[in-house]
Amino acid sequence: MSSAITRGLGPSSAAMLRGVARARCGSNRRGSHSHSWQSRKNVLLRYFTIADTVSSRLATEDVEVGGASIKAGEGVIVSTLSANWDPAAFKNPAELDVERGARHHLAFGFGPHQCLGQNLARMELQIVFDTLFRRIPTLRLAAPAEDLPFKNDAVIYGVHELPVTW
């Protein structure tokens, strides 16, 4: 049996499903070890940074960042996607390794600028993974991961279609 799963899923779930499929999460597909799944979700959130919010901030005091001096009152442009792919923060950031952990990602922002919906998004991802892999343990991609139609021209990322079989 085969189908295309995307309808009814939020953009974060659809992109994460693509990431899980691409990462080929191996024997823990059923989500029986929640700690392992939590770690894997963090890696996928860092890797895909579902919403690349490029935001501007105003420096409230003189500071030096990466060798550049920023004076109080000057503007700064911040990209969470770039921060999550910073080799100074994450070794080999372009490598999708679901076993490495990525606890300090900025996919949901940081400090007073954190996404208010992040707990709901995390819960949605947990429910989607657990339910799908419990109900359809043989679920797998019906097309090569590198051929999946990915929306990379939008503020919120996701897949146009996710062909699967079981």
C-alpha cells in the first residue's frame, strides 16, 4: 500500500517527517525510547530550523560578537538558521546525524524571544512520531529522500508531498 502524507500535518510535522525518513532512524522507529526521540527531534529541529526567522535587534550595550564590535544603539540582523548551522556551535553542522544531540539549538528562538508555541510544536512532533510508527511500523519512503519536493522558498519550511509505503 502507498500514499502521500501531508494533508492535516502542520509544516513542522511534515518537515520533521521528511527528516526522520531521511535520517533513517533505524531500530528505534517505533519511538519506544522517548529520551532518544527527544534527542533526535532536537537534532532535526536544529538541522531544518523549520521557520527561519530573520529578525532585527537593537544592541542595548557595547558588545563584541565574533570579533566584530557592536555599539549600543546599533542594529543587528539575526538568522536562526545560520545560528543553528554555525560550526563554532555545532561540529559538522551540515551533517544530519540524529544520534549526536543538539540540545542548544535556536529553532524556537532564545530567551525573551522564544516561540510561545514551542511546547505545542514539540508535543505535536512527539504524537505524530509515536502514533505513525506504532500504527504503521513498516512505514518507509516510497521515493529517494533526496528527490522529495521540499519548500525552501518560504519562511516556514516543509514538503509539498511525502510519498510513503508500508
